[in-house]
Amino acid sequence: MGRSQETFNKKEVRIKKEKKRKEKEKKREDRKANSKDGRSFDDMIAYVDENGNITSTPPNPENKTILNIEDIEISIPKRTEEESDNANRTGIVTFFNESKGYGFIKDLETQQSVFVHINDLIESIKENNKVTFEIERGPKGLKATNVKLDK
């Protein structure tokens, strides 16, 4: 008859695991039997009302409001026709550097400063000139195009 392949150390480890598993199972059964206040999972559920407050009562289905998915806006609102930037505007050149080829125009209507590049000029301009221009969206923001002196 051959010797057992199980060493003393392996046997001890197996016995400890078995003991730990039985203790864990016993604790679980004790918790179920002696649960505090007899609470179940359904008693622990919390609900959130329409104002964001946590309550213990479920919501009333009669007070349900139905929303149109088209009415929900997650991003920036779409532009309307009246917000079109391509209309001719007038402004005053606040700064223009001829050697570098760029400057800024202050729009008389909105009082915002708009970038202008020498490539977008129809006529040459200088500081404090009154000009007409159109606005386009450039890579870094608004820029003036078709800039010419206002007569």
C-alpha cells in the first residue's frame, strides 16, 4: 500500500480553508436569523422625487409628466437667421500694424473687437478709420472679411 500524496502542510491548509468556509456560512445564517428590525431589501430601497429629494415612498404614476425629446437641449442652442454674422457691419479700426499685417476693428453695433488680417482687406486702412466689413468664424474666433473704407 502506497503512502498518501498529501503532506502535513497541505492537509493543514485544506483544514483551515474548510473551517473558514464553515464559519463564514454560519455567520451568514446568523445574520439572516437575527436581522435587525426584520428589515428586508425592499425596506432599504430609497426613491428620488421630482425635486431631487430622497424619500422612502415610491413615486405616484399619476403625477408622471411626459416630455418631448426634441425639447431637451444638451448643447449650445442652434443659431437663428437673425443671428447671421454675414450682414455688412460698420466699425472703427482700433489697432492696425501694417508691418505685421493684422489689426482689430471695434464693431459699432455690438461694441466687440474683431480680428482683421491684411489678406481680408479690399482697401488699405489705418487706425481710427471708419470701415464696413463682414464677419466670419475663423480658426481662433471671429474675423473681419471684405474690409473697406466707409464713405
